Amino acid sequence: SIFATSLTDAAGHALTGPVSWLSYAFRFMQLPLGLFGVAIASATLPAISRSAATGDMREFRSTLSHSLALVMLLTLPSAAALAVLGDSMIAVIYQRGRFHTADTHQTAIALTCYAIGLTGYAAVKILAPAFYALNDARTPMIVSLASVVINFGVAYTMVRFLHLGHAGLALSTSAVALFNFSVLLVLIRGRIEGIEGAALFRSFWKIALASLVLAGVSGSCSYWIHRIVGASRVASLVDLAISVPLGCAAFYAVCDLLRVAELETAMEAVAAPLLRRIGFGNSGRANMRT
């Protein structure tokens, strides 16, 4: 990726400017994308490959739909958190030397624009291999080629006519991710005669609502912390230490209230290894729930 290079000068100071803002913002995107999108895709591919090999399309549809819902459960709140807490995250990591408060804000704008397409990015990493499992590498390639045209058109419009600068370039990248996701989803749905769309849509709106609550709680908390403590790096650390746990708790509470089906799976995958490390077994988890 063009964003993977280190943007520093000879003295080791962070460089600034639109290219640097986009690069630093995209690095934050790579964390949830790698943790959730790539990990779930790697776990999904063997299962759907077995289903495709045995001709069990019912299991194929169920596995694919469940994986997409799980991706939404993990990436939608991640996108919300990146959007509302981006300034603090970037300030803690990069704000020093020649990287000033203005650079932090501009990078946060780019991060918000990238975050819009995070779920699309992650979902494509599941949908494209689903076509490969069906011995169809041609369809994802054609959609990818079409995305080049979409990317150029959206980027040109955003920068040349709407004058959005580097934010427009980030938005065009998100637009391509969402385009890829939408087209591949429609095509795979037709290919396997359905994808449990009703259940997937129910999960989507529940997770989206919980993510909005997360954004509201974390964003409000962040606002008041900076009003009270100021805009220093210490304030940003305090912000993340308080706003992230509160937002996560609010998200979990809403998902639990709305009975999001994938919540238990995600909690087992994320929390179980941690609980085992600190000495809790199944009984410990049961006691915590009660």
C-alpha cells in the first residue's frame, strides 16, 4: 500500500501535509481491518469451501451470513469510535515535533472519511473468497476493475468540483469499498439463491443503532473532558481512558437489550482468552453474568 511508507524527515520528525494526513489516517484503519476483517475471513473460507465442495448451499448461506453479521458487529462500532475519538487517538500517537494540533485535526477528518467505508472493506474480504470457494475468480476481478473507474470518478468529483481536498480522496476510497461490498453482495445472493437477508438486515440495524449510541456516549464524554482538561496530549490520554470503556459498555448494553444474535459469539472470541489468562473459567464467566 502507498500508505505503508514511513513519512518522516531526516531528523525523524513526522511530515505533514495532505499525503501525510491520509497516510496516518489509513494506518488507524488497518488495525480493525486486520483484527476483524482479515481474521474472520480467514476463519470463514475453510468452512464455506467445504460447504461448496459438498454442495451444501444451505450451510454455505448460513456461514456466509453469520460471518457478515459478525463483521458488522465488530467494524461498525470500530468505525463509530474512530470517527468520534479520532482527534484524541491521533494526538496521542503522532502529535509532537512538526505534527501540530492542526495536523491532528486534518488527519482526524481523513480518518472519519475512511471510517465510513470500514465495514465495506472488511465485508469484501469475506465476499471475495466466497466467490473463490465457488470456483469463480472472474466476478471479483471484474468488480475490482469497475471499482477503479468508480474511484476515479468519485475522487475527481470530490476534489475538483466539491473542493473537499484530502477528505474527498478518503471519501472516494470509502465509496469504492461500499461499492465493492454492495455489488458482490447482490451477485453472491443471486448465485447461491439467497443469503438470509432478513436476518442480516435485522442484525445490521440493531448494530447500527448500538454504534450510534456508542458514538453519542463517547463523543459527549470526549467533548466534556477536553472542555475541562484542555487539548493537550495528557487530555487526549484521559479522554481515551474514559471514553472508550464507556462507549464499549454502552454498545454492549444496547446490543444485549436488542438481542443481537452474534454478540455471544463475539464475546466468546474476544473475552474468553482474556478471562482464561486471569484465571476465570466457565464458572467465572457464569458468575459474572449473574
